[in-house]
Amino acid sequence: MTKEEFLDSLKNKGVSTDIIHFENAVADGYYVIKNYHRWEVSFRERGKDYDCLGFPSESDALEYLYEVLLKRLMK
């Protein structure tokens, strides 16, 4: 899954993409960031990262976050 496919799929499901970040920042939300030789997915709230998981590819990270977002936000 590419970044564009990821964002388009979320928009089609009615999920706001404003909570997703692809660069290190101070905003609360979900992050997909390359860290050395792996991709990391985490949730940041009040300046602290939670549930940080590493993946071998950006595609794997995006697919994981897509499933998480659908489960959490589409209840």
C-alpha cells in the first residue's frame, strides 16, 4: 500500500486524515516515520509516544495503521 492509497482509502471510509503525520512533529495523532532501517507507527499525545511498533517497509506500516484506524474509529 502506498501513502496515496492509504490516505485515499481512509477518506473513502470517512476517516479524517488530519490526525496522521508523516514527519516528526509535536502535534497529537498517529505517526508513520522512517527511523534508520525500519518504519515506525506510533500514537503521540501530549508530547509522549505510545504503542510504537517497527516494520520492515512503509507499506507494512501503512497497512497496520489502516487496520488500527478502522477498528478504533469506525466503531
